[in-house]
Amino acid sequence: MNNAKELLAQVSTGRHITYQEQYRKCGKRVCSTCQKGLGHGPYWYAYWRGEDGKLHSNYIGKIKPEGETGHMKDEDLERARQITQTQMATLGNSLFQKETLMKQNGKTLPIAKPVTRRLRLEDIELYTVGEDISLESLFQSRHSYKFPDFQRDFVWTMRDEQLLIDSALRPQFDIDSIEVFEEMSSDGPIRYIIDGGQRFRALIWFRENRFPTFSPEQFRRASRNNGFSIIEPKRLFAEMTVMGQNKYKARNIHLRVTRVHGNYTFEEVQSLIAERFRRAQHHRRLNVAEILYSYPSEAKEFAKEIANHTTWTEIYQQTKRTKRRQPYAIGLIVIALHLKPSPVNLTTNELENIACGLYDTYLTPDLLESINLFLNRLHHIFYGVRATSTSDVIPLIQACQLLEQEGYDLEQSERACLTDWFFKARPAANTAQAWGKFSQMGQLTVQRQFWTIQRDKLFEQSGLAKSNKGIYPLLSV
């Protein structure tokens, strides 16, 4: 205060000095004083015009100066605000200027409007804490959870929902966590779901009796002989036994609760939360081949050895998309086409039956050796073919089987004699006028349509050598 008085004493006594009381915000995100109130202060500032005609200011302190405060003209008041804002910006702090009401000569000065904050994503600090709650607690507090606009619609099937409920009723399985953003309000915390919205809806909807548990047939298809017995079959939550209801209610789920340092609302940080949502979706779900690979069985080792055959290393071209266990899926397709006569239903369910071990009894060393010799012959007549999907493999195998059943000797046929036929058949297959798309080749009807068109064309190819007997008899199971 002494320094301030000395400075003001240097000002000419003829100058008119006006004192103003103001609040200041330090700009620190963790400052509770700035978050909950008007800011630090109040502080007193002196304003006067110098000999150069410019408006000057100086900090006085927290104690009101002695004597009367003079009247400041409107243009001087506006200039004082600009000076204060410039000073605070120079210090790198956010300014929220708040003037007190002062009576000067019977007039009331207006309250200055706060400067609007402009947030940068880099300046927002988020932190996450873990929280384990029971499914019953989640259900009772369900109304405090909200879905932001950027959340996707509910896309789970009934099987997905029932599988989650079945996992919730078994201690051997975990329920994936749910990530939420928590915002405090006068009515309590509001939680916006960032990741796990599909799980949240399924858990709540089952508690509200919107869908039942697995039926015995649904459980058989979903479990694939995994050794578990069915729990509470085909029942809504209200129809379950008391023990089953209590088991579900007491099951815990882990929440990742994200909060923000500072007094920010969800609307202010929504762009950052939306970016977290987009990045969370980059964790891809397992594709069909990866699911099939997860089953431990004799068929797995069988299919892996087939997938490593030199035929596929030369014919099958892997991309970023096809590296996800696709060669293993090819091995299962080869097994299926050798266990049953064509056309064969090669849907996911049928391949899953093989992968989980239902046909392990038929997978003998003799069969593996026979398949390896067959693949050598396939490579000989389809030399130079480049397959890029599992659907491309199906007509290759079926063509060889069809020729051998009709008495053709593939070993004595010319090398690459069917390469031309394959490249011509594949573009035609991708048009609606033909038989559909190669991606649908696993379906029985599509296979029949394809060979109705291509059977005669296949036999017309030059370079094929005729034999008196079929070389490879199929094993029918």
C-alpha cells in the first residue's frame, strides 16, 4: 500500500483519480476460489488520465482508499475495462471481471460482463477412477445415466443379449466394463455413457423383463458343446427363481468413471468426450475366423496344418484384412468339403461345429495325408491363381473334386490349365445376372447356381487329362 501511495503522490494534485473495486480470476483449473465464486478479491484499483491524455491504472490493495471516490465517465470506464483485460491477458490468465455496484453522485455503475472462455482440448484435464457396483445398484440408478447424441443405436441381436445375461449368471465369466463421464448437478451426479452402451441397455432391459434367457435349443447352438449346463432356461427376470434373481442382482460390474479437473459442464467438453468414444470403437470385435480359432480341438491342429500347405502360401494373398486368422478358416473349409459331398453348407454354424470338435473322430492321419496330396494336384492345375478371400477357395476345391469324380487325372493334366477358367468365372460371379457374389459362396443355393452355369464350361477347358477312375473318393459323414 505504501508503494501505491508513493506512486499516486507523484501524480499531479490537479488530476482526478477514480477508485474501482474488482475481482480477478487466476486462470488455474484447480482453483476452487475461481470455480465457486467471483474470483480472488475484491481488489481496489486507481484510474486517472495522465498528461498525455491516456488512461492509467494502478493496483492499490484490498483496503478501500481514504476519501471520496470520484465519478468516472462512461468512456473512461470502458477504457479501464480494456486496460484490465489487456493486463490479465499479458500475464497469461483468464479474466472474469466483476465490478461491484458503486454509487457515485447518485448514479449506479453497470456490472461488467464476464469474458467468455474459449476451451482448447489440450487444456482439458480428464482423470478416470474405477468403481465396482452391483447390477441391482446399476438398475436402481439407471435414470441418472444418459446417452449422448454421438452414441450409436442399439445393434445387438437377441443372441448377444442372452449371451451377456448367461455370462452374468456364471462366475467363470467377466462382464466387460462400462465407461461413463460424470457431471455434477444440483440433483446429484449425471453419467453420460461413453463406451459400453450396448451392454448397459441389455443388462437393464433384462431386469425390466423385456427378453428371456436362452431356451434349450438356443443354448445348444450358442454353447457349442462347451461343457456348461443351461441356467434358468427361457425365463424373464420376474420368472426366475429367487436364487437366480439374487445371483443376478449381486453380480458386480466395473465402471470407468471419467471426470474433469475444473468446473466444466458436459456441453463444454463434449467434443473431447466424443473423440474418446470414437477411439474406443477402434477396438475391433473378433471376426468369424478369430472366433473359430478360439476353440481347442483336434480339428484346430488339423486345420492349422492344412493352412500351412504350400498351395495356400502361393495362391492365397493375405492383406491387412485377411491376416486375422483367415488361413485357419480356409483349413476348416477344406475339411468340410472333404467330409461331405458337394454342395456343402459352409455357414458359420457348420464351420463352428467342426472347430469345436464335433467331427474330430473322422480326422485321421490318413485323411490329412490324402488332403495334402489333393492340394498338390489343385496347385498344379490352378498354378498362377491369386485368391484374396476365403470365398475364392471354395470353387477351386469343388472344381477339383468334380473333375476327379468325372474321371479326370489332375496330375497328368497340363499345368495351369484351369487358371484362365477361374479368372473368367470370378468376374461373372460378381454380377447379379450370374449367381450372386463370391462372398455368398458358402450358401448351398449359391453353389448350385454357380455350378449350373460353370459345370459344362469347366469340362470344356483344354489341357485336362482323362482317366478311367476317380482319384479322390469323398468321406461322407
